[in-house]
Amino acid sequence: MTLSAPRSTDQPAAPGAPSPDGGPGAPDLPFGGPHSAAYARHPASRATTDPDRWPDVARLPAPAPLRAAIARTLLKRAFARLPLRIRLGDAPAAGTGPALTVHDPDAFFRRIGTGGLIGFGESYMAGEWDSDDLPGVLTVLAAHVDELVPGPLRTLRGAWVRRRPAADRNSVSGARQNIRRHYDLSNELFAEFLDPTMTYSSAVFGALPARPEELAGAQARKIDRLLDLAAVGEGTRLLEIGTGWGELALRAAARGAAVTTITLSAEQRDLAVRRIAEAGYADRVTVRLCDYREVAGAYDAVVSVEMIEAVGAEFWPAYFRTLRERLAPGGRVALQAITMEHQRMLHTSRTHTWISKYVFPGGLIPSPEAVTREAARAGLKVTADHGYGEHYAETLRLWRERFAARADRVRELGFDTVFQRMWELYLAYSEAGFRARYLDVRQFRLAPATIPAQPDAGGERPAAVPAQSAAEEARSGAAPGPTTDDHHQGVCR
């Protein structure tokens, strides 16, 4: 499954038209709202879904009556307790709160019974359910995630979840492929919903709720805080791991820094180089197509913004080792990371999720504990730590609203209805995670520790260095993969 987007050929079916497997065609949307309005012109259905592009959306999973029945029973019981307005097929709506309308209950429960949360997401992509307030529904579900399945049945979780594919490992070659599947979709696509700075990470607003016209300034505020954490100024030798589209490098160059910024996305590199040249900073900024494991040199500051989530737990030691080894004496690291609670991280690390299948292959959101432990093992200590998850919820809301408003333009770019529904679900799903405090975003400052990072010659490990790495803990139970290519040293271009 890749995210490349061929020119769209799907056409909306007539309302109620049957699909080949007996499901409904383009559904009626009984509840109004900002989400349903965005896709009423291009409703999704399995009948119009490209089976080569979206095989697991176009086709229902093989029948599994017992699993579907269990999913139906558990979810109907959970829905009855949650502050949601639920409508299943032709049955009357029940409950109060954000509306979740299931157009095809049989397909909905069949997918969830077979695939769990992956099936839940694929059912949305197929148009089998909708909502008048998608982030509202998902926020309720995220806030009550531990109540959806009774405690005694959680031990059977392994029967529903899948291991992450070994092919998604972030070895040097694997990381390049995984990054291409997301960030090389199209610069034009990202420009449709990002602000003019093309910054794809959480902003820091002056006040909440945020207004659309404040987003670019809030992104500048976030970047300036990170540059301040790393003490970037005139003459600073700065390494940025994860270029994005170049805004942080531009602002660092404006301070007088000499910037080396690396990315694995050719699309991002090309646009970043152009933006930097147009701003007149080509003599201060070097953009390289390069893996973090391949970069060399010593720097006064290293900044990495929401890049650790794409590293994968297996490679956290290499990532933090790179941060430490690239620092010159007296240097600092400024790191921005999405985080989640540690036990949730461990569960997620062993699970192939809808996000890892369709949006961010190979990635894992770390816990604050994992950041601290991996940093300590690499010889770094956390000297500042600040969270502001509510600002990410607002950032995502603004992106989602802008994306929905530009549905026709996105379609003109070649992204079909299934892709658009997938992308809005991704944005709403992420927004809900921050609103429910399931997720957070944090800015860390790291500095070299005064204790050695590795055991001494006698094999004793200093007490301040964790005996087990967070990477080892997260990797336990994960699908094994090949060990070659993990520490490949290539040439940055």
C-alpha cells in the first residue's frame, strides 16, 4: 500500500445504487455539518473505488461471522454509554452528541471484527460511515478508548491486531521509501492546506482558539522558540535533521547561522532549495538529500522538529547517537516531538495501525520517558521540557478545515475521493488525539551529560543510564526484520 496518487477516475454513484458486493452506493448524509458538506459532491462507495489503488477499501474482508458479531455486540454496548448520536442503517438515531451515521452496518462491523481500528478507518474511506463532526466523534472515542472493550476481553487483543510489516522497517533504504510514501506525494497537495510558510508541525498560538490568519505567525513563534532553545544566532553552525520545506532553515539563516539541513524527500528538497535561493540565503544554507545516519561534521546546535516519530523504535539509539555525535563541545539540541503515554506507546509499537498502514509507514510516536531514556543512553540529558498539545489540536483543525474547503482543487491535482477521505480522517484522528490528551507535543532541550553514555571497561553502567533502552522495550514482540543496511554509511547529496 503506497500513497502515490494517480489521476482520479472515480465517479460518484447515484444515491442508493447497489455496489457489486451488495453494499450501498453513494450514501445519503442525514446529518448536516462542515464535514458532510465537503464530500457531498463526491461521496465515496466501494462501487466506485479503484481496486488496484485501494484493494482493502474496494473489497470487504472475507466473511468472519463470529468476529463481526462480537464487534457488533461490543460496539453497540459501548455506543450506548458514550455521548454520541448513533444511527445504524435505517434504525432511528439514538443518543446525544456528535453524530456517527453508519450507512452499511454489516460492512462496518465486518471490517472492525476482522481488522480492528484498521477496519474502522477503511470503512470510513469506503463511505460506509460518516459524521457531521468527525473530530468530535473521534475525540469521544479517544477519550473513552479504554472503555470500548471490557477488561477481561482485552487479553484477546492479539487476535484482532496485526504485527507491523517487516518491510516498513526504517533501515537506511527503508526510511527513504517510507518518507517518499508521505512527503513526496505532491508539494502542491501540501500547499493546499498548509499556511504560506509550508510548515508541517505544530504551531504555538498567542491565544486559543486560533484564527486562520494567525497560523503563519504562530509557526514563526514555534520556530523561534526552538532556535532560542538551541541558542542559534550569528555564526552558529546549525544542523537541522528534517528540512520540511525550509522555513526553519530560512529563519535560522536570517539570524546569521550557517545551516546544513537534511531530508530524505526529493520534493521537499527541491522546493526548499528554491525558497532559500529566492530569500537570498543560498550562501548560508546547504540542503542535502541525506539520512541522519549518513551526516558528518560537528555543529554548535542540532534542531529536529517532529522527525523522531518517523524514525521507528528500533532506530532510536542510532538517532540519539547521531544527535550526540554531531554536537560540538558546548552544543545544544532542540527537539520537538509528538508524544504519548509510555504504556500506550508500547501497545502501539507492537501493532500495525491504520496510521502506519496508510499515512506514516514505519513510524512510532515516542513517550517522554522514551525520549529521556534514549537520550541518556546516548550521553544526553534533558535540560528543558515543555508541552503544548492543545496548540496542535488547533493547528490540525485549521489544516483540516482548509483541506476540506479545497476538496475540488485537491481532486484536480489527481487525488481521488478515497484519498481525500483518508486524509481528512488522518487530520481529524490526529486532532482528536490531542483534544482527548491521548497525544501531546513537546519541545525538549538536550545537552551533553557529564556521565559516560556506555558501560565502562569493567562492564558497569552508571546508575543514571537506564539498563534497558526504550527501543528494546518497544521492540519486544515486534516482527523481526533483516539486520542488514541498519548502519549503512552513504554519501549525502
